[in-house]
Amino acid sequence: MSQIAVSVTGLAGLACFVAFSWGVRGHFRSTGAMPRGMQLTSALSLGFALLFFWNIAHGVSGMWGLALALFAAGLGVFGWAVSASRKTPPTLAFDTDLPSFLLKSGPYRHVRHPFYLAYVLFWLGTALAVPGLVGWAAPVVMTALYAHAASKEERKFERSGLAADYAAYRAKAGMFWPRLLAG
């Protein structure tokens, strides 16, 4: 069973990582060269993914089933966000453009940054899949990076012609997690 758990966890993690990597090149748009912050995000993601694969090659934790559920949830949120933004894809993280549209359908009804939510779910899954504390570096570092990127994106909305609409939207949708008491 241990080798099956390693293989299934590794393949599920790889599926997430490949889908998210496709998003960078195949879904998001950019107003120019890849922003430095996005380059850093990509490099850290690759490094942490390689660390994850190296760690699970030596065995998975007893939480690997929960990790699979988080991977599935992350892929689900990612796919839902891609579907909702297919006609008007957002720009890459750390791009400097001012927004010209506001997405509020699909997962955007509930969270302002569903792509980051998908990535956080994945990194939490990687941490649960590997034994020990070393796996927790990825979700801590990457979640902090996503929170920083999301804050920069929100400041772009505040400077755009969509500022009032975004303020109302912000009161209803959580940043990464749905607001339970939003009206």
C-alpha cells in the first residue's frame, strides 16, 4: 500500500502542478514581459514542487488521503476559476496594469482570488502528504507570497475606475476564503 500511496500522491500532485503551470502560460495574460514577482513565484513554486516530489519518494505521511482531497479541491477551484474567466482572463500576478473589468461569477462570487485559493489548497496538501515539518515551508512561504500579490492587485482596483464597484464586491467576497456572513 505504501508504494501505491506514494504513486497516487505523486501523480495527483503532478497533475495540480502541471495544470497550474499551464495557467501561467495558457490562461493568464500579460501586458509585457513576465513581471519579476511572477518570476520569483514561478521559481519558488518549482523549487517547492521538486522538494515535495523528493520528499514523497521517501514515503508519504498518514495524511496522504487528506492531501489528495486538497489536491482535488484545488484542481476543482482552479478549473472553475478558469471557466469563469475564460473570456476575460486576468493578468499575471504582479503585473502593473489597471483593471478594466471585474469578475464576479463562478468562484469569484465567493472569493476575490480563487486562483490563489486553489494554489493554497495544493500547498497545504503537499505539506500534509509528506512526513515531518519540512513540507510546511511551502504553504507558509507561498501563502505569504499570494497574500502579497493579492494585496497589490486590490490596490490596483482602488486606483482604477472600478474602485467603487470593487469596494462593494470586497464587502461580499472574502479574499481567499468565502465570507460566511456576507449579505
